[in-house]
Amino acid sequence: MSEQPDDERLEELRKKKMQEMQEQGGDEEAQQQAQQQADAQKQAMLRKHLTDGARKRLNSVRMSKPDFAEQVERQILAIAQRGQVNGKIDEEKMKELLRELKPDSKSFNIRRR
């Protein structure tokens, strides 16, 4: 029953830890690459179904409200996948879609007694 010196055991543990970290890095890289590919597909679909004016309007919305723009993109892609888009979505249709999806403005009712 021979025990390894502490230095050798420590070195083995370091090597194992390094290998685990490298494997995790590979998984993260694959996830990042898959995310980039999904984003590229989404952008291609948007280019296919939106006119230049509609894309500019959507980009303007994205600057001020990124979450809302993401919601609008998902809605446009869902409509396109169901085949409900006749031609391309122009700027007027985009305005209408933005109005429909716009969250209700919060109103306050103040009653005086």
C-alpha cells in the first residue's frame, strides 16, 4: 500500500480540474454558436418578410424598448410561419402591429372624497 506524495496528488487534481474546465468551455462555445446560428436564421426570416421601412421602425423600437422589440419579432415570425403574411410587412402594417402589441398604458384613477 503505497501512498503518493502530496505534490503528485495535488498535480493530478489540478490536471483533472483543468480538463473539466476545458470540457465546460467547449459546451459553452457550442451553445454560443447555436445561439448565433438561431439569431442569423431569425434575421434572415425578418429580412424576407419586412420591407426596409418596417425594419427601420423595428430597429428604432429596439433602441428604446429592446424587450418589446423582441416580442414584436416573435409575433412577426409566428405570423410568417403560419403563412398569414401576404407579401411583405410594410411600414404601415408594422405601425398597426406595434399598436396592437403595445402594452396598455397604465392609468391611474384618482378619486377625491
